[in-house]
Amino acid sequence: MKLEKENHPTIAADYRINLIALCVLLLGGIVAVSFNFYAGAPFWLISAILFILNNRIGLMEWCVILLPFMFYIRAPMTINCSIADFLILPVFYFYFVARNRPKLKEKEAVVLKNLTLYGALLIIVMALSLYRLIFINQPLVLAAVIDLFKILVCVMYAAVVFKYLCINGKERFLMVAFYLAVGFSLLMIIGVAAYQQGVDLGLTFAGTFRATGTFEDPNLAAAFLFLMLSFALIHCMQKRNAVKIFIPLFVILCAILLTASKGAFVALLAGLVGVCFLLLIRGEFKKMVVFLGIIVVVVLLFFILYQKLDFVREVYDQAFGRIEEFAGDVSGDHSLKERAFLWNTAFELGMNHPVLGVGIEQFRPVATEYTGTLVYSIVHNTYLSFWSETGLVGILAFMWYPLYLVFQCLKELPYNRACLFYLFSMCCIAVSMYSICLQNFRVLWVFMAVVAYDVVLKKKEEEK
């Protein structure tokens, strides 16, 4: 198993300046916790300037960096957007429309065609499910149109990232992803630390301690880190730097735990067990011992901090306390009782309309009529959301390409060590989808594009 360095032209960056930028970011967080947001802002600005000048960030890299910076547009309904959405259109134009657009090789074009075909088929099936609108009282027509548009935007992200990788290779992308993952995790930790000190930086969930970073939902923040963690670790493996492996792993795992998401806890455990299982069945006991050793060291360090620092103990006691909600009698939208009601209703609606479902974004009005109870919440389950709203055709259209990538990673695992990290992220996300809807999660589509490039394309290029 190996990680090969690619022969693409790159612009050298001094990693020491990047580390200084991260330290300045952390210092700004300490100042913000001690005083207020505006006191820490100059340090964050200096950190950003250092990183940008040192790495000569291009427009495509800006799209990656700005992906997690989300906001809402409320006209006439609430739409979640990323700042990167404003950059993806000019990048897409340059890569696919402009007269001097870069050209792809034949095998690269085939892989890109399959990736975009997946998105196109998904959009078509979702659109076909809307025939049910004529049978629904007060259908959510605008929400359905927006959902289709979101998938289209996600397909654009996937296509642009894939072509960028074909032109520039993955090394620079992984470098940007590494610093983004660590920097964003530090931002989440800073947000929680500030909240505990009575300073609300807007980086926690709905007036609680739960870390969200720049996302609105802690579950989305955890899903983002699950995907970015594989990129960060692959970058470290290429650099053959054990310290750089340990630091992002510890920081990112701490940030994931600070989301206090029950689904994230289960997903993280599933990912770790999945990696151990893969190494076990392959007979790679030495690598499994190394992997378990790294996890033990991370857990041990965390335990020491938990025992020695009252602040750490106070925060994580609250986070781990949410695990009790699995068995506790908790009310509200986040209770298991409410989720079970939504999931059972979604399953029954899918059984009643098994071919194309009740129509995208129509679960709430149809479920309200079906149960006689006002249903104001989404399904909170990607699989059941597709089953109820697009039926068997929709769930097959959604699942076939991700499953194809999973099988390709399993086949290439003996020859490409990166596949192990991709499979870890895939396992975490697959479990996370039981508690959140991720079909239009931009980072997930970027992840699929990277796997398509690094696994599917590389395999085709090695075939005679």
C-alpha cells in the first residue's frame, strides 16, 4: 500500500508560516474569549493574510476554504447558502464554458461524465416525483424548486473540483483541506470556550454550548469534519510527519465531540470500528496495532486534560450528558420519541407511494394530512427522506454512485492507502445520514469528486 506523490506543478509554501498563522488564529481566539469578538478579530485577519500570502490562494482554493461559511437568505423563504456559492459560478465558467477552458484527457472525461450523469439522473428523478403536487393540499412548490437548484449547485461543485484535480493534482488541494480542517476545528473550540466564559461569538448552537463553527447545525459541523479528516490525514501521510498526523486528529476529534451530537458520537464509533474491521480481515495486524495505538494516545491525552482542567471537564460533561438522551425521557424535536414518529411516518408514506414517493420537500404537508398532526419538521434521515419523497427509484438514483465509490475503494485498498481514510469518512457519513439529511451537502459532493479522481481515475490510468 502506498501514497504516491503526483507530478503536477505546485507552488511551494513554507509550512512554518502556516503554523504561525494557526497560532495567531488561536491567539485571537484566546483574546476573544477574554474580552470580546472585536478584540480577537484583528488577530484572525492577520492569520488569514499570512496564510493567503504564503500559499498564494487561487479562486478554486477560495471555494474550498469558504465552503463551511454558511448564511441564510430569507426571501421569500429561508435558503441556506455558502459564501463559496458566489465564487463557484466564475470558476465553473472558466473550467467548462470559456473559449480557452482547460481540456481533459479521454479517461478523465469518462470519469467526469459518470459523476455528472449521477447528478443529472438524481435531478431528473427528483423532478419526476413532483407529479404528486397535483394531489397535495398546499404543496411546498417553491421549496421543491429550491431543492432541485441546490442539487444542481452541488453537481457544479463536484465537476469543478474534479477538473481542478485533473489539472493541478491533489497535493495542493489536500494542503488547503488540512489547514481548513484544523483551523475550522480551532474555531469551533474557541466558540465553545468563549460561550463558557459568557462571550457568545455566534459559533455555538441556539444559545447552548454545542459547537457549530459557522454552520447552523452541530450535526452538519460534525459531518463536515468527518469528510475533511480524511483529507487532512492523507496530507499528513504524504508528508510522512507523525506529529502532523497526531495534531489534526486530536484537534478535529475534540471539535467533533464538542458538537455534542448523538449521531456524530455513533458515526465516529462506527468509523473507528469499520477501519479496525477492514485491517483485521485483510490481516494487516501491524497497521491495526499502529492505528489503535494512535487512538489510545489521543484518548489518553484527552483523559489527562479532562482530569486536570476544570474547564475541559465542565464542557465535556455537558457533551457526554447528551448520550443519556438515548434512553432518557426527553421531549422536543431532538427527542428519540419525536424522531421515531417522523421516521415511522416517512417509512409508511414510502410504502404507500413506493415508486416515486410523495414528491421532494412534500413530506411535511403530506405527513400532516396523513397523521392528522401538524408536522413542521423534516425527516432528519437521508435514507427515509428519499424513500418517502422519491420512492424506490429515487433512493436507487441517490445511492448507486456512492456505493460504486465504496466498492472501488475496497478493491483498491491493497494498492492505495488513501482508500482506508476515504472508507473511514464514508462509514461516518453513512451513519450520520440516519440523523440528518445530507443529499445537498456541498462538501459531500466535493468528497465524491476527490474519491472519483484519486481512486476511480487512478485505477483507469493504471489499466493497460
